[in-house]
Amino acid sequence: MPDSPTYALDTLRLLAAGLVRQHSNSRRGMILDARDDQGRTVTPLLLLRAQARISRLQIASGQVAVADSLHRLVADATQPLKDWAPPRLLEVLPDMNDLILIDPVYRLPTPDCLNLAQAGGNLDDVRENEWHDRLRATLGTVPNASWRAGAYTALRRFIVEHPTATDDELKQLTDTLDDLTLEPVLGPLLREMYRPVGGRAEQVRRCTRCHSPVQEGPDPQCASEHCRRQSSGPAFSEPMHATELWALRRELVYFWVNPGRAELALFDALRQVREDVTLYPNEDEADIAIGGNHEVGLDLKDHLSMTSLAAHFQKSRGGLSRYRRAIVVVTDRGTPAHGEARRDQLREAFQELDIDLEVMTSGDVLRTFGRGGPA
């Protein structure tokens, strides 16, 4: 029924799956609402089904069916649901008001979008991004497990700290990999991850705090929203020629760098007071491990919707299933109070779905484990 929570949630899941499929099509050069040489639409069927449902809900809500335009629907998906979704949908899913399906800056499906697509069973093959699989497959050719783990952590940490990198910085990483005799294995993949900055600008600057590029203009600012939230003011490098700088692919910035900053911040804070902390243990089965023998595993999440995040863990606990004490850590997204509110929402969602995972904020983790307390 159109007024039921089940119908509304299924509609959102169809839309999420359709947007993910459309993004995959776009990467292959297929434009939105295009047709093949036989005149048949190449728009994903999932997206068309979602479009029909949303148009129906708009009409039932007394609105104009603007979702009849696929371009308008995709553009709307870059905004919170409360700004465009039919009231008939929002009334039965009030906790989805702030959900954004397409990131407005990177134009990529958000983690919430990917979770919804998977939770609906509409896309079994959704991947957070292809680079995890490619990195693991590349490392799979290395027989020594400790070398694989060391190289994985070194590469992931470098990427999080270098959304842009100079030749010298890249050389430092390749020297580290070479010490593990893995540069010939990982070097080619690394060179695919970074591309020349190029563009029209000959002179470029970057943030000295996070190495993100500077968005020039009347009021220059760091391109990283996370860095802007955490910093009191700008701190930029001297201009350098564009040919001196390499930029990380945008999907890696979105899925690795942006959430990775919170992961590194928590890891570094824990390492100041205890030594039994591991970053990206066993090639990323968790974000952070505390103690030995799979004692505590931490998985940091920066999602907006606690409902879709809970559905993700209902489907699979992933690498956390290997840990005696498995903890999902929600980020603050600005203030500790905000993080605590999201923590409480996720705890309630886990309880309703009977998911036996702990939920903490970064502050909770530091208070519990940050003074060398027991794992």
C-alpha cells in the first residue's frame, strides 16, 4: 500500500539501487535517459520502477509529479529527502528526512544509498568501490601475510593523508613498499590511483593540514569539508606548478579519504596511551583493532541515516564477526552531542533488529580504552 512504511522503504531501496546502477552506466559512458541504436531505453529498470512509484506518491500527496523527469529526480537525490520527497513517503519514514542519496560534490552514491540498495536485495553485487577488491587481489599474489598487512596499512594511511601528493611524497611511499619488496607489485596500482592535476590552472595550492586542494576564489578554502569543520582557519601552501602535483581519484577521496580521517584521528589518539592498537588489521577486516587475538574490533561509520546503517549490519557484520567484542563507532559530524544522539539512535535500531553489536562514539572509545584499560 502507498501509505505503508513497507511500501515507502521499498520505494527508497528501488531508487537507491537504480541510482547505483545508473552511476555504473555513467562510468561506461552511458548518459541518463539515453536509448540504444534500437530505440530502447538504457536507463536501469530499477530506476524506472522507482521513478513511477515516486511520481505516484507525489500525485497522492497533491504535488506535481516532477519525478516524471529522470534528470530532475537524479538532481533531487543530491539533496536531503525532506527538501523534495513526497510527504506521503516522509510521513511514514520520518527518520529518513536528512538522507542524501547522491553526494552533491563528488556525484557518487552515498554510503547510505549503497546500504539501501543492498538491504533491498535489489543489488547483490554492490561494492563500496572497486579499489578494495583490486588492492586485495594484487596483494593476494604475495605469499607473506605480514608483508601484505604492512603494505595494505601503509598504502591506506598514505592515501588518507594525501588526497594530493607530490612526486617526492609518492617516492617516499614507494620506498616504503620497496623495503617490503612490494613496489613492483603495488607500484602500477598506485599509479592508477593518482592522476596528474592538469586543468587550466598552472599554479595550484593545497591545504597544509590535510593535503586537499584549495578551492580558489574570492574566499579560498580547503576542499575538504571535514578539515574545514575541524580547523579554526585556512592554512595553505605556497603556489606550485600543476605538473608538480598528483590528485587522487575522486571515488578514493570519497570512500577512503573522507571517512579515513576520523579513523586515523581515533587510532592516533589511542596510540598515544597504549601500544596494542592496530590500524586496518589483517587488510581491513576492521578499521582499528585493540588488544591481541581479535579482542576488540572498531568499525567507524559516518552515515547520515542510522536506519540504513542498521540494515547494513543486519545483512552482514563483515570483518567485525571475527572479534570477541565488536563495536560500531559513529562519528560526531561536528559536535560530541550530535555523535551521542546518533549513537543512541543506532543503539535503538540495533535493539529493534536484534543486532548484537556495541555502539559508541569516538569519545566513548577513548574513555573506555584510551587510558590503557582492558580490551
